[in-house]
Amino acid sequence: MAKKQKVHKPTGYELLCRRIQHAINAPKAQRDGTVVIDREQEETQEDWDRMLEDLETIEEVDLIPQEDGEIRLRWSTAEALA
């Protein structure tokens, strides 16, 4: 009898990172070199803060807080292509 494989259930942090990665990789965001992100209600503040800390470690990405609490991510499209 074959063993059952354990299915990895993604954590809230992993789901958040996938969502933000999807937003960053969107054609318009890639063309413009910017995207605005915000925390969704079901995402914890802890996961959100951790993800922002991780993004802050990337030299080529600027995090610009917006008045409404959203965060604008900005990067140079020329640097991204290099």
C-alpha cells in the first residue's frame, strides 16, 4: 500500500507573499516599475510587518507609505532588466 503524501498547507505569511509577488509581477506593475499594496483584513499585522521588513532588505526596492496606509513599492525597471 502506498504511503500518503503530506500536503503542505501554506501559512498566512506564505499566502501574503504570494499575493504581493503576484501584484509585483503583474504586467502593468512591471512596465511602470511600481505597485501599491495593502494588508487585507484576513492577514495578520505580524505577517504584514514581517513581509515589509523582508522587502526593506532589497536595495533596489523603495517602500513609500501612502496617506491611506497603503504602501507603494517602487523599483527601477532598468535595474530589474540588468
